[in-house]
Amino acid sequence: MQTHHIHISLSSQASERELQDALTLLVALKLQGKHVTMEDTVTTRKILPSYILLPTPTPPSGKQEKVFLVSLKGLAPWISKIRYEKTRDDLQLYFSVRSSKTAEHTRQEEPTIEALPLAFSSLAQGEKDVTLMNPSEISRVLNYFSQEDQISCRVAGHALSTMRRGAQHLLLVGMVPREVFISYGAKGRIMREVSNNIQKALSSSPFCVLFESPTAQTPQLLGWKMPQDILKNLPLEQTKGNWTLCQLPTSTLQEAFETLFTPLND
């Protein structure tokens, strides 16, 4: 995929699987160095930093059409005028840039922008049906990676889709049960790569993933920038830089979550 700027559309009523697929796609595109934004919904707002989120464009009333959102981050101060030329098949946008230095940089980089379509198919009934990238598109993006990297993106997407913020410290907490490792044929050691993928997606936001490694008898925790008030209560703590890894004394992921964290009320 040559496009650098990509927006992922997602319904506010998206299923768990649709949310997981969207977040898997977010992780994969971030690893490719793309600038990615996602639909600002109640669910994504609980997981993702605000700078990743963009609102859904509102379509004209009574019309069934596709709406595309194009975002040029950070360029507004430099653009003085915008015009377009439309032919039967093509649409060209022209940006007049205030700074000659910026204009030269723009010509050399030749940035391209892609916005995923938002399909409004139920407007006659006053409802909005926003369609996510189809599974074949997700597979097309993942095919650029090795098999192990594809698995790590999938597991990271699952972990992100389960994340919620704690009430006291606003730490994001996600869970990966043993069944997820089994379904993807993943080993416990892949969690380091999974967590690296999540950290790239969330930037500086502190988070941890509770997971059931196929070879471990009790749940484990792998966290990034864990709050000190939680760190001091963790057993068998191992830290390296901003990362923390430990084995938890509880028997299930849910027990681990309830013991260590107070979830934020929805």
C-alpha cells in the first residue's frame, strides 16, 4: 500500500470482531509507518489516544452515498488556497503553500492520502450504517508481514479490543486468554512483540496486558510505564526500562483483573 494517511471507519455499534479487526489493521498500518486515524466512537474513545480519533462525517439528509474524510495533519498553517479539477474518472487537488521551502518539500515527498469509505445504506430510515474495511483488505495489509508478525498483529488487535481504563490511575488494561494463543498457534514469547505493537499504536499511554501463556500455570502481566502504586504490589516483578513482566498468583485472568485493578465505570 503506497498511501501514507489512512482513516479506518467503524460503526458505533460495531461487533467485538469488527472492533478487533479494525484495531489489528491499526497496528499493522502503524508498523508500516503509516499515519492512521480511526472513527471516534464511545468504544474507541475508551482505548485510543485522542489524536488518533476523528469524527464521522455527516452525509446530506435523505441521500444514499459514500462520504470520504481526508485529513492533512499539521499542514493547515501553510496552505493559503485549495482548488480542484474533476474529470470523468479523476479528481485532482491543488494546494497553494505559503512557504516556498514547504512547497519544495511537498513536491519531493509527493504525499498521498487514502480515506476508507463510509457507506450510509439506511438513511431513508434515519439510520446510519458505517462499513469497515472488508476482511480481504485486512488480509492484503497483513500479507506484507511474515507469518509471525501477522500473528503478533492479530493478538495485539485482540488485546487492544479488550482494553479498558482503571478508575484511579487511568491505566489501560487488556487481556489475552489462552484460547487466543491456541487459535493463532502462538507461543507465549510472542507477547513481547505484541506489547511492542500495542505501544507503537498507543504511543506514550501506560498500559498492561494480562495473558495466559500456553506454558504457564497462572496468568502473567506485561506492562508499559506501569504506575508506581501498582508496581509495588506486584509479585515477582521484573523490570527493564519502561517494561514490567511478572507472574500473577491468581488462577484466572478475570481474577487478576479484579485483584489488581478497579475498572472505570462505563
